[in-house]
Amino acid sequence: MLKKAKRQLIKPTRRKVLKLGMAATGAALFTPFIHRSWANTVEINMLSWYGLAEPDMVEEFEAQHNVKFKPKYYAGGDNMLAALSQSPPGTFDIIHTDAEYARILIDRGDLIDELNPSDYPYDDMLHDDFTKFPGHWKNGKLFSVITRFGHLGVSYNKEHVSAEEAMSYNVFWNPKLKGKVGHFDWHLPSLGEISLLNGNNNPGPFDISASAWGKVKEKTLSLKPQVKGFFDYGGTFSSLKNAEIWACVGIGDWVTGVLEKDGAPVGSVVPKEGGIQWTESYSIVSTSKKKDIAKKYIQYSLTPAGQVRSAGMKAYPAFAVTKSGMKALQEQKPDEAKRTGQMPGVPNNPITLIKEGRIHYRDIPQQQSLEEWNEFWSEYKNA
């Protein structure tokens, strides 16, 4: 486990974050690997989920432009906001975050720059929604650029749970899974899935009334006797790999895909109640002095080469967002394209699932505060 970095607390900024209801969930922040010092090399400071600044993602770009990425890793959007609040202005150049938290960055008004849509290949996007993705635009202006996405559903051990059983979130309550169910320790994915199980699919699992929210809490609490534990990024991987848990709420192929390629008998499906999409994007920090090279990297991430690297990222895989990227994946890594459904005509093609209405974009709560969901999550964990 990587050591936590020392962080300077900037109290006024933190208070602003807390006003948004952004109490940190407690998931671990990750510090970067030790980087090499090259003569005249420009450092790009990235705040991102684990893996986005590792060699398999950035080595080609680093070599081409004589730069070196220096990452600060986080797990969970609340912790991304906490990392920002605890760092002096100018600490980061580029932020890679989830769409629902990009919206919060945009709403702050002073954290990230407006971007020029013509600088990015929006005419190459796989789905119309990706050209104006919720959370990336405000008042017709672009602030964050979509780069990768994935689907959350039921993740399970194939030796203990059948594919048929996995096709409903009800499997988590199956008596044979008592003490064998895990949660990725972040409230939005798990509560969103249970909201879908309760039938909250119109307008969506995160836009629910007070009454529906009460029923989600009740249903969630009823799952607690089944639960083995709540796991961080590394713990989720290891608990599935070692069969400590046989099913996990709130994750998808971004975890099981890594293990499956290693030979573990695990998998993920979008169940009949529907799945949730996580969507990641890049934003350029307003206080950065390296905006030109940051823009070039965002552009690189959307080239076919960048998309192939993103889809097969060692830390956690994803779907391509561009037509040229998916085509390149099919040509260069056909086994991975087939494994993930990124092939034409297959029923689990991610774009087909979106068009069929089976996928709901992950969001922050619309009728409750994010803090309210976070507080219930803590209550549930301690129940």
C-alpha cells in the first residue's frame, strides 16, 4: 500500500467544499510512485483515480513530449474534492474525475478552465450523449472532456453464483451468500444499484423522492446480515480474488476484468433491473501554468492509440468512447474487445445497452444532499 502524502490544509477552501456537502468518505488517497528526474523534463501534476498516470497509460506521451506525470491518486469523488481543498492553488495541472464530480468542479466557477470543443473529436464519439455529456458542460460551454466509461452491475464468483442468478440484484440477498457479499466503500454505486432494484428507473436511481429514498435506506439495511465487509480499491480486488466474497455490490468489469484476465473465476453483468454507468473525464485546472501540454494530453487520450491504452489500462479497464478508438481496439486487442462486448452486433455491446435504456448515468442525488447519502452510508456501515 502506498503511503499517504502530507497535505497542507487550506481552511477557507475546505469550508467551501463542506458547504457543498462533501464530507470525505474515508477511502484512501494514494500518493504517486517515485518519479525519475530527467533534464529539462516538465512535470505534469495529475489528480486522478489510481492508474491513470502509470507507464502503461502515459509512457508514449511522456517520451514524445519530454514530460513526466506526477500523480496524486484518490478513491471516490468525495476524496477528490477533499484533496483539492487541502492543496494550495497551483498544485495540480489536470484532474481526471467522474462526471458527477466534474459538475461540482464546474459549479464552483473558479477551479477549472472553459475548453474549446473544436479542440476535441466530438464528431467521433460513439453515442450522441457523449457529445454533450451531463456534468461536462454548463450553459453551452465545455469544461470537462469525456475519455472513458464503464458499467456497474452484479459482480460475482462464477464458481458459487450462476450467470442466471447474477441477472438480478436480488442475488445479494440469496441465503447462500450470507457473509459473502461485499461493498466497494463508496455510497453512490451501491445505493444507486439498490435504488434500481426498487424500481427507480424513471427519471433515474439518483433522482428519487423522500418516500423512495426512505425505501432505498430500508432495503439497504436489510442487506447488512449478508455483508462481509466494505472494501477500498485494493481490498475489493483481493477479496474477490481470494473468494473472501462471492458477490460485490457497486462495481463492475473495472474490477472483475483485471481479475478475469488473470484467470480468476469472476465476472460482471448488467442485470435485468439495469446498470449504472461511470464516466470519467479530464479538466484543466485554472491555476495551472502548463495548460498547453495538459490540453495536448487530453487530445492524445482521445486518439486511437490513447483509447486502446485506456480500454486496456492495467489498473482497471474501460470502454472506448470514440468510434476510431473502438475500431483500433478490435484490430489491436481483439480478445479484449470480445471479452468486454466492444464488438458490433453482440448483446452486451456497451452502446447497445445504452440505446436499449438499460444504463443509467451515475449522478449525485437530485432531491437529497450528497451529505445525506453519505451520512446514511456511515449509518449503514455501523449498523
